[in-house]
Amino acid sequence: MEKYPNKNCAHYILYSTSACHLCEQAEAILLDLPLSTDIVLEVIDIAEDDQLVAQYGIKIPVLQCQQSTQELCWPFDHTQVQAFILSNTTK
């Protein structure tokens, strides 16, 4: 199975963890956006991976575009997320 079966989709990962109110706010922002169907959003709990905890432990929530590997670190709002997605889908 391919990791990204639809190569035309932009794949974004939200690195977060449970019991994190900032992560909940970030996810709410992402779910509230009128995202196109060409975007895949995956939420990954960093607590399940020691390497992710070391990398993102004090930075979460972090939104990452898988194709460009660019990251948008908290704090961010609707406008910043939309601009981040637009800048990564037009490349």
C-alpha cells in the first residue's frame, strides 16, 4: 500500500498529543477551514513515538506539509493556515 495513494493530493500532518488544549485549538481551526478535497489531513499523536516527542515535544501543535516538509508552528490562526496551505499547494 502506498503511503499517499493519490499523488495529486497535498498531504498535511498535524503533530499533537492528547490532553493538550493548544492541540485541540489547532485541530478545531483545521476542521473549521473550507479545505478542498485535494487535501488530506492526518493527526499524529507524538506520544506514541519517542523520536517525535524529542522533535516536537515543546513545539506542538505543528502542521507539516509532507510534500514540501515545511512546518507551521503554533501559534497560528485561520488566515495563517489558509496561507500556509495555499503556498504549499501552488508549488
